[in-house]
Amino acid sequence: MNKFWTYLKTKDFRNHFLGAIGSLLAVILIAYLSLGYYTHHGAGIPVPKLKGLAAENALAILEDQGFKYQIDSVYIQDQPPGTIIEQDPDAGTNVKEGRTIYLTMVTTQAPPVGLPDLEEKNYREALAVLANAGLKVGDTTYRSDIARDKVLEVHFGGQTIKTGQKIPKGSIVDLVLGDGAGATEVDIPDLTNQDLDAARFALRGAGLTVGVITYTGSITDSTNLVVVSQYPMRTDSTSKTSIGTRVNLTVTQAKGTPNEQPATQQQPQQQEPPVQP
């Protein structure tokens, strides 16, 4: 053991040790320089600026300079279709000839999106919901409805569309909104052959009132009457009337009423005073 420590202190050991260190450094330096020469470290050609160019122009430039390319597409509103919006590596980066350049292009066809649910939404809410879905609002028209600015219908291409119906992203839709005034006209219900109580109920539901009631024929049971005519009545040319309009009814005894008198013993026509609204 003492001889080993003595050898470590000799000049021969120091010379061998320093020689081994020098040889190792020389090998590392040679390997580094050879690698840089073999791989052309720091050499290359700059990547051209492709962002903002049309896709066909960008691809022509890459092919002329010996680059490969790979294209992905994405839809972006208000960007011209077919335009390059991203590139990797960035413009000016030195790369080897034949390197693959990755491009992102604005797609030429908008993806379909479902019309969001706008039921019970007002105009401002509809704007935000449509914007989140990638849609825009075009024209707005108003229709009689008690709720002001409530969305009543959505139109696209002149047709009414419903919630969930697919249209291209970025499309412009038109809205039909309530004017807050309420309906001024209502449909005239057809009351013929309805019993009197049902007719009264139908008129109240339609926003109309009962006018003069005229009795015809033999009346034996005033609780079992049927409407035989009305005024105003629904026709092909007249289907609506002003809200609150009085509708005059002519009624007769319903068939099958017990103790119904023969037709030869008809009572004279009677009139019931108008019902006050």
C-alpha cells in the first residue's frame, strides 16, 4: 500500500495522468468539430414569410425552395378563405433544405352549427347567444306581441328555422321581434254546432265577447242549446276581427233533449239582452 502512494507521487504517474486527460480532450474536440462539419451546423436557408399569402402562392414558394409542407385548416370569421394564417418554423428561421414547413390555412367552407335556443330571449340576449355560436344578426322586423323585443322567429335565407337546425358558421340570420303592443286582431273561431257554454268559453279564450243570442225553434231545455250560426263568421275572405268584438249567436235546442217538443209547436224567436263585456 505504501508503494502505491509512493508511485502516485512520482513524475511518471503525473506524465501518464496528464497524457490521458489530454487525449480525452482531444477526442472530444475532434468529435465536436467533426459533428458540426457533418451536420452543417449553423448552415441552412431561411424559411420564407408565408403568413398572409394565398395558399397556392405559399405552396409554390416552398416547392421552388425545396421545402416540404403539411397543411392544416381552421375556420375563422372575417378572414379570407384560403389564406395562410400560421407557419412553423417562423419566417427567417434557418433550416436545412427539404425541411417540412407546417402551415395553417383558413378553410374555404364554414362548418355547420346548430341554431341556439333563442326562445324567450330578448334582442340583446339573442345578440350575445348568436355571437357565441359564430352567427350574426341581419334585419329585424316587428310583430304584434305583448313582450317587447322578445324573439318570436328566426329566419335564414327567407325561411323560418328552428332551434338546433344546422346552418353554416358565420351566417347572418334575421329576427322577428315582439313590438310590445299586443295583438290587435284575433282569429274568428268557428262556433257552429258547439253547445252554448262551449261557445262562450271559446269566445273568452279568443279575446272576444258574446253579443246578442237569438233563440230559434222549440226550446225545452235552456241548458242544452247548440249554436247554428254566428256573426261575424269565419270565411275565406274574413278570418280575423278586432280584439273585444261582440259575436252574435243563433242557437237552437240540441237534438236528443228529453221532452223535446215537436217542430210544429215551435216557440217564437226570443232574444237575450247583450252580455256586457
